[in-house]
Amino acid sequence: MSDFNELLGLRDDVYRRPLETALQRLGVGPGWRCADVGAGRGDVAIELGSIVGRDGRIYAVDVDPAARDAVAEAAAQYAQVIALTQSVEDLTLPEPVDLAYCRFLLLHVHDPLVALRSMVASVRPGGWVVVQEPVTSAGRIDGEALSMPSARHPDIGALLPRLVRECGLDLIDAWSESPAGAGPGPVRKYMEELSEVDPGDAAVLLPPLVTVLAQRPLP
């Protein structure tokens, strides 16, 4: 699939644009081997599967066995999407991959640096690590700061550029994007699903999502 704006499973994803930008920058295409770590329902993994084609391979990794089963069912038409039950800290893939990706994962793990190093070890020399994490406290509802007490590291996005360098990666690019809205629409719907509270017509600034593109150096 060459037009990333047509990623069907992500068209209603309020954070889809930074992912599209990252995939375009890397030139992800047929034959790539990728790992979607913390894959959840597998939306990203399945779309990656459509991009890499039959000659590629996507490992959809999640610690929850229910997520593995959901991905396997949703990706039944894509033999190249393989669902695995593993924690990121114990990541063990059948082969080195060209890209290891995660989103909204490191804010929940015990030690983000340990998790990142595990992802780095799964990537071939010259391959890529793409990480997208929020700065939760920078989100706003009618100007009031958000909080996420259930997350261990709610503002981990602000530390990503330094963390990838501590893992021995070359930091190629980093940026932040924050969807905003008021009243009916995808931003309001997302906030309601996230907080279980309908923000009504309040002005909503979702937490900025920091994206880092980092490359594993060649020997």
C-alpha cells in the first residue's frame, strides 16, 4: 500500500499522522520484517502487514494472550502477520527485524530503558526503532491539565530522545504532535474512551505524542 493516508484500520486513529510520517520517512515497503511491540488489537500490525506484503513478516507482540488471539483472528487474511505472547522485556523473535515499533507501551512498563534495550536487541544492524509515547500532563481539557495515575511513567515521551541514545542508537529525528478538538468528533470520542468521561463541548488538547526515529549503528 503506497498511500499511507489510506490506512483503513487507522483512518479514525487520532494519532495516525505521526505514524504515517514515520513510515514514509523510513520507506517501509514490501519484504520488510517488523515487530509491533505491545500490539494490542493489532491495528498497526495488520496495516503493516498490508504494506510489507507476502514477502514480508510482521510480529505482533503483546503480553496479553487475549490480544494474541484477537490479532490472529483479525489478521487471518494476512499470513505474514504472526501473533506472539511475550513481554517486551523478554522479547525473543525468530529473526532480526528491520523495524521494531511501539506506541503507548513504555509509559506502562517497569523500566523503560530495559524495555527499549530489548527492542534494540531485536533489530538488525542498520535497522530502525520507532517509539511513540505521550507527555500526559501536557494534555488539557478546557485548560486544565490531564493526569494518568494508572501509568507508571505518564510523561515518558519527554525523555525519549535521551533514552534511545542511552541504548546506543543514533537519533535521526524526533517530534511531537497533539490532536485537538471541541464538541463532537474523534478527539472527543477518544477522550471519552480514555477517561470514561464525556468532555461534552469542552476544548480538548490530547497529550502530545512524541515520536523518535532511531537507527541501530552498523558494526
